[in-house]
Amino acid sequence: MTAKKKILLTGAAGYIGAHTAVELIEQGFETVLIDNFSNSDRSLLQGIEQIVKQKINFREGDCRDAAFLDSVFSKTKFDSVIHFAAFKSVKESVLHPLKYYENNIESLTALLRAMHRHQVNEIIFSSSCTVYGQPDSIPVDEKAPLKKAESPYGATKQMCEQILEDTVKAHPSLKVVSLRYFNPIGAHPSAHIGEMPTDVPDNLVPYVTQTAAGLRPKLVVFGDDYPTPDGSCLRDFIHVVDLAQAHVRAVEKINDLPHRIEYINLGTGEGVSVLQLIKKFIDVTGVPLNYEIGPRRPGDVVKTYADAHKALALLNWKTKRSLDEALQDAWRWQQKI
């Protein structure tokens, strides 16, 4: 039996990082987790341990710190790196663009240098559907042109993908899978880990659950005059556990892929509007929700959902969990915290 790979996972105390850590550890991968808690919560590490029923291997530090990275890489001969560590708020990136350019780009370049120094040649990169900007047509496939990003956050993901592409050309041993997420929602069914915003939620579902729990006075829907069926923005909402499992498949399949750098969409392939999601939440939980329509928000893409055929073809992955399950899991998590 082939030995499982040794994985370094950055941004491990974040929303997607924590769920991916669970999937990797449960599948028997030796996994080292790092985070600097600049945009995450320590309690998620405790949640990971509760789920996997073992002590995790965690190191606190910043991906931009070369000495810290060298100390981590020198202790374990990693096979692959999964890089989540980045700031991710569209709204905040519009207000503080330099913060996003500095953190998101420098963390990747420092990590790639460390990988090169320590001869680690596989990286799974946490990208985003924001790289497509306002797409010409939907569903969006990986051949769609990358339009001008709608936010500095989206621009950092475009720039990071370019950095990866250039680095692959310069280092023939390097292999990259850039996973372009659509809209992750939900929580682990155990309710031990979930999305935990460190401030006012920027994403829709935690704002929905916090409003339902009485922590927010009301939810504002940003615009109902878009060219969509009900006037609200259209998104592809994917359960975070499905998303996490795609990273395990990427680690397993990276050496079998046709190109040394692959861009792969992760989504359900179905568009759901903001208003549809709100009504679905009320239906599946039976909890009333106070919401109102407000003005459009800068940086929002009007409508986007994935063509996810490439993920099925190359990773043998597709989503399994429904929108109902995602919303029920998110509400269970909210009630616990």
C-alpha cells in the first residue's frame, strides 16, 4: 500500500482550512497546520481535534516569515502544500486594498520560495471564481477569459494565479492545482467547526444565521434591480465539506493531471439567488428572518455559477450535499456558538 502524503496546510484555523484539515486527517494524511490568527479563530483548532479525536500538529506563524517557514519545512519532508492563508473579504479589500495586496501576494511568494529551498514540488492553491470578474456567459468554465476583477480581493487571486503560472515555467519540477471556489457555505455536520467571522460577516450565510439568532437586527439584501429572475445577485452555493473533499482529491490526483498547472472550478453548477437562499433558509429551519432590500454593494458580481465538468473529469469529484443540508448545518453551527 502506497504511503499517504505529508501535507502542509496554511490558514488552517480559517473556515475552509479547518474543514480541509478534518478531511485530510480522517483520510490518514500526516498533516501539519499553520496559521497566524490574523483572520481566524483558535477555537476552530479545538473543533478539529474534537472531530478527528486526536491531537493535531499545529504551528503558529505567518506565511510571509521566511524563518518561520524554514523552521516548519526543516522538521517535515512535505510532499504537498495546500495554501489557504489569505484575507478574503471583498468589502474589506475595497476599503483597504494595500492590506490585501501585501498579505495575499507576499504570503504566496514567500511560500513558493520556501518550497523551492526545501524541494517541495506540489501546491494546491485556494483561488476563487472572482478571477472571472463579470463573466460574459454562465455557467462559467475554466476557459472563460479573466475579466477585470471587481475588487482588490479578486485582483489578488488573479495575480497569484499569474505568479504560479510564471513559477511553473521557471521551475519544471513544480506542479500546481488552482481550485477556483464559487460560494462555500454550511458547516461540519458535527457542529464542531463552521464559519466564524472575526467581525461583521461579509458573506451571506453567516449574516443570515446571525440575524436569525437575534445577533443582528436585520439582513440587508444588496440590490433587487439586477438583471436576474428576482433582481438579486445569483450565486453558486457549495457545501464547505464538499469543497474540503475536493482538496483531498487534488492532493491524490495532482501527479496524474495532464498539465503541470491546472485551473479547476469547484461549484454545484446551479445558480441560486440571494432572495431564493433567504427563503430556503426560512423553509428548512422554520426560523423567521428580518430582511430588507438595500442599495447595490461595490465589488459584487451580478451573476455567476460554475461549469464543474472539469473537476469531475480530472479529480473524480462533484458535490454531494444539497442547499438544504448546507443551511441546516450552518444553522446548527450558529446555535452552538
